[in-house]
Amino acid sequence: MPREVDIANIRNIGIIAHIDAGKTTTTERILFYTGVVHKIGEVDDGTATMDYMEQERNRGITITSAATTCFWGTTQINIIDTPGHVDFTAEVQRSLRVLDGAVGLLCGVAGVQPQTETVWYQANTYKVPRIAFVNKMDRIGANFLKVVSMMREKLNVNAVPLQLAIGAEDKFVGVVDLLEQKAYTFDENDDGSTVREIPIPEDMIEEVQQYRTQAIEAIVEHDDGLLERFFMNEEIQLQDLKATVRKAVKNVSLVPVLAGSSFKNKGVQLLLNAIVDYLPSPNDAPSLEGHPSAESDDVIVRSINDNEPFSALAFKILTDQFVGRLTFIRLYSGKLSVGETVYNPIADKKERVQKLLRMHANRREEIAEVYAGDIIAIPGLRFAKTGDTLCDLKQTIVYEKINFAEPVINQSIEAKTLAEQDKMFEALKKMAEEDPTFRYSIDEDSGQTIISGVGELHLEIIVDRLKTEFNIIAKAGKPQVAYRETIQATYRQDYTYQRTLASGKVQFGYVLVEVKPNEVGKGFQFVNNVSSQVIPAPFMQAIEEGAKEGTLVGPKVGYPLVDVVVSLEDIKLVEGESVDLGYKIATVSAIREALRHASPTILEPIFSVEITAPNETLGEVIADINSRRGRIEGIDQEGTMQIIKAKVALSEMFGYVTTLRSITQGRDIYTMKFSHYEPTVTQQSNSTY
């Protein structure tokens, strides 16, 4: 079965931005103008196509990245609409990993906001080419050129306006295309479907010429031939300028900036043109590197085309009420047909593909075959997890996994009735498969079920989903901080295990170990300072297992232990008495005793907090942060607003948003994200569960 769409005519894009910048609204307009939907859905009305979860419709925010496909002319555009709230950045991260390009949305009033920076830097990590769309140009205070300036200053990007807004606020009527030297307006009587070319307004002619010259200067720097023609004052053709912009965008060395108002149906069709003209297709991306297996360091290179062996990355797991477990994959090479078998080298499992689905938010279209560059979903795969590679069994490859943030907040949860307990565990298991930043466990001391996530809203949504999706009424305790423990000193300890069995046989094991602090973020590390020739392999394996077991929990309260180096310094062997169990028990006992003497300390998660508040409330906001053990790290003026940056312990931030809104009368913008762990001021004496 031949390809329906040439790979050069595919665009895999994401829409990334701060919360409330208009990502979902922009996607709704794209779906409308490309004919996927015949009525525009609105976030505020709860009718947005891409916000199909009940929690998304009720709260007016995007929680899970939704995938959809549309066509603009002959170009197939696969779009992933991602969340803007900091609690759901894992959704942005996994999407960026598999995309070829992105549209960065910015608010025409607020410009570069805290979460804008977060998702922008995530895109930098994956070297994702971007274009920018300054949205909400109809709002009071909108200023297109000010936002461009903020992009250059705060995001450190080569932002080049390719449009100018005609008017602003309630006088915003359209845009001028600087390269084409044409002005466009959008008919309000047909939801902006009719795009009209008009003469450039006379009062803008000089400004348009000035910014067109600046844009061309910025573009020709990326092509020596055009640069020479520019200095020779030769006319440069439009197609040459566009081709050079596309090349510079692909190299992540230039960001074209457009203007519009998605809610007022202005500028979206020109954004679609820019997606086609400037963002790369899958075969523009460089070849991918992988390994023959998870354990191998050998490098395999795969180019993105249909003739290579099949390989894909599973980037999202979703439980669909109609088709069950869905695995979203991005095909990097080869092709895949219904009925074929795929191999998962991480799980070492083969699975048969029963169906292939092209997703339109929560609607599905069955297809027979998919090709390199496609983003699709496969129902019924039992073993695939987020970040797993799927490939051809005979030509295996493992791509780099996706690394996600660790949970930093815990909450106890229990089902209303004993009969619902098993149902709740099954639901939590499904949600943990979908969301790599969500965990659940049973606390051995209390017997409570503990759920862990990256923020209060994150856990609130989990509890909400239990009720709405799984019909389970769960009672949730107060959120608790996920503390850690570490040590601050070095200590040596030996231990002798000697036991006489009923049969008279003696079991023996002796070790001398040293524990010391590791570098922050390095986790657990085991070092063997005894010659491996002295130690039989079974004993060495038992000692390593004992070292891992001995460092699972801290000596102070029993929180997870982090950043510790355990080194084996000495070992004694007794012929006929030494057994591997003896060395494992000796190692565990020696380490636990050593940890108690190595200045153990409790660590708490510290968050970077950024608050934008009115000038007149600055003093109250700072006083409140100080009362929460916060450290003010900087204050910047932005018009009539102050931007306060601080580091605050998570334990002090529960319910903060309510206090802040009371201080600022709801005129604040507030974001927080995990920064690091550091020793608590007041050491805990008992469990917080």
C-alpha cells in the first residue's frame, strides 16, 4: 500500500506556552479552518474538541496532551496540544521528544511568562525548531513589538518579526506580512474564514519598510549567497527568503514571530501557512542514534525514511474507555502494517499489532499501514511503557529514554468501601502507566495507600479522575511533602554474621564498609576496594545486593535515602562456613549501623517560585514569602507589575495560591517548579504520613 502523503508534506508539531496563552483556542481554530470540525469549540464554554477530559472542560485547562491530524492544502499536520500548567510539564516533555517542530504561543499582553521559559528551555533540550505566535492582540495592553523584545531578552533567541499587527487592543484588525509586503484582514461575519488582502495602511508604510529591512538583514545572515546579493543591493526573491528562513528555523538559529488573536479568529490561517513554509518535515531531521540493546554502548544510526528497518518510540500511554490501553508512538523509520509483530527490547517482549489508529483528540480512525514520520496509536499493547522503543525483531535498536521529574508531594488515599479498594488499585495502576510522574505505594507502617505527584493540582486531578472515570469515591488526606534523607559525614563499620544451624553447620560472613556523602543528584553508588580475585562471584553479588538493600531507607525516620557512596573495604573468608546469605546480612547490618553514625539529615524539596504582582502589593507579598521561610532572589519591574523570584520549601506552600489571591485581589500570576533538595531547618522526628 503506497503512501498517501509524501514525507516532505508532513509536519509533526506541538503547541507550547504558559497557562492561559491560548493553546487550545488556537488549536480549535486550526481544526475549524482545516475542516476537521464544522463548529468552533470554546475553552470557556467547555466545548473545546481537544479538551475532552471532564476535568479539562470543568477547569478550562489542558491536562493531558491530545493528538490530532488535519490537512492544510496538501500538507498533513499532526498536532499535539500540550498543557501549560507547571504540574503537567511531563506532558510537554514527552511531546517535545517526538516532535519535529513547535509553535510557541505568547500572550500579547503578558509576553514571556514563567512557564513560557520552562517549556522553551525544554524545547532547547531537544533542539526543536520553533516559530512564535503572539496571541491575544485584541486584549487591553497588547503590544506586539514589546513581546518580541521580551523574547530576545528573556529567552535569548533570535526573534525576527515577519508580520506587524495592524492596530492593537480593540483596534486590532489584521496583520501586515513583511516579506510579501501585503496586508490582511479577517471577516468577522464568517468566523474569520474569509481572508482579505487590503492595501497597507498609509500610517504604517514607513514602519513596514523599516521592519522589512531589519527582517531581511536578519534572514540573509544565514545564507552567504543571499548576503552577498543583499550587499550588492540586488532584489532577493520571496521564495529565496522563505527557503532561508526555513533553513535557519531548522537549525534553531532563528524564530519567526507572527501576530494574531485566535479567540477573535484573526491570523490563524497565516499561522498555518507559516507552519507549512517554515517548520521542518520528518525527513529534514538528522538521523537518529540508538543502541543494539539497553546494555550496549555500540551506536546504530537510523535515517528517517520508509526503507530503513521499522523503529518507533512509545511516548504516551492512555486508557481509552472504548478500546482500552492505547500506546501512542512516533515512527522514526520503516513502516508498520496491521497484523505485524513488533519487538520491545526494553521489556524483551514481542506483541502483535491488531489495529492502527489515527487520533483526532478522543475520536479514532482505523488505518491499515503507517510510515516513517507518522504519529499514531496502537491499542492492546500490554508491555510497552512511556519511553520504550518498538522495533523490528531482526534489527533491534534502543533509543534514548525520556527522563521525567520525580514526585515531590505525597497524599494518603483510601476507598470509601472495602469492596472498592481493589477497583481503586486497578485504577491507580492504569493512571501510573499513563503518567510517569505519578506513583502509588502502600506505607508498611500505617498500611495506608500513598499517592505521589509533582504538585497539589496534579494529585487533585488524580482523585477527581477516580470519581469521574472509574466511579470510585476516594477519601484523600492532606498533601504531605516527600522528604528524603542523606548523610553528611564519612563512617566505617564492620559486622560479623555467624549463625549455627540445628544441623551443627555454621554460616559465616564478615565485611568492613565505609559510607560517605555522594555529590548532590548522583544517588546511590557502590565501590569495591577489595580485589575481585579474593571474593568469589556469588559473595560479591550478595554484598552488592546487601548494599542496595541497606541504603533503601534513611536511619533517621525512614525516608528514602539519596546521594550515598558505599565502599567495600575488607572481607574475611572462612573455608566451609562462608555463605552468600551471610555476606548479604553482614553488609546490610554494617551499612545501617554506619549510617546512624554518619550525621544523617532530612532533606526537603525546595521550589523556585515566581510571582507577578501589582506594585502596591509588593511589600505584603514579600512579607508573606519571608514568613514561609522563603529566600527572595530577585525583584524585577515590568510596567506596573513587580516580578518576585524566590526559593521556598514545599512544606510552606500548601494553600499559598489562596493567600496570594487575597493579597493581590486576584491580580497575580504565580508559578512554582521543583528546584532541589536541601536539609530541613527543623529536623522531623516522625513520619508525615
